[in-house]
Amino acid sequence: MHPHSLVALVTLLALLTYFWMSTRVPVARRKCGINAPAMTGDPLLERTIRAHYNTLEWLPIFLVSMWLFAIYWNDLVAAGLGVVWIVGRILYALGYAADAAKRGPGFLIQTLATAVLLFGALGRIVYILATVGA
């Protein structure tokens, strides 16, 4: 297997998850009877759009952290945490679309996965710089 193949696969799965969320917006629009470019007018549409946009806001933090974790720590662990992030984002999107109060568990799951990746990568890089030097 090529180095980082698992992380590459999880990267594509994360992007497919984001793509899936993007397809939920026009479905919500049709269900609510609200045509583009309107972004408001029905709570279902607004929650669906927020879940989609919030995922876009988290993607850079997650993807960069996952890749750096894989490079500096372990590909398998990074990919596993990436899958946890995807599951969290799916739970978040489904929960948020149902009721804004139901978005919490998915958000917490993806936040914890991202935090481990981010601070794990940061810690390892700082450790390497401190012990080996630039």
C-alpha cells in the first residue's frame, strides 16, 4: 500500500460527505417551496444550509490536521479519527435538520476527533523541532 493511502481514502470520503450535504439543500428548498437565491423563510431550509456551511467551515481545520497527524504520527490512527469525524458530521447534519437542539452530539464527536488530530500533530511537530531542531 502506498504511504497515506488510508488518509487519502478518508479525505475523499469526507469530501463525499460534504457533497451529500450539498445535495440536501435543494431537496430542502423543494420541500419548503423556497427557490434560490433566498436563504431564509423556513427553519428546515435554514438548518440544512447551516449544517452544510458549518461543515465547509470545519473541512480545512480537519483535513490539514488529519494529514499532518498522518505524516508526523500514524496513518492508521489519522484515518480512524477521520472516519470518526465523518460519522460526527453526518450525525450533526441529520440532527440539525431535524431540530437545532439535536446537533450537539454530532458536533461534539467531530470536534473531539479534530482536536486530537490538531493538537496531536502540533504537539509532535513542536516535539520534533525541540529535540531534533529545524
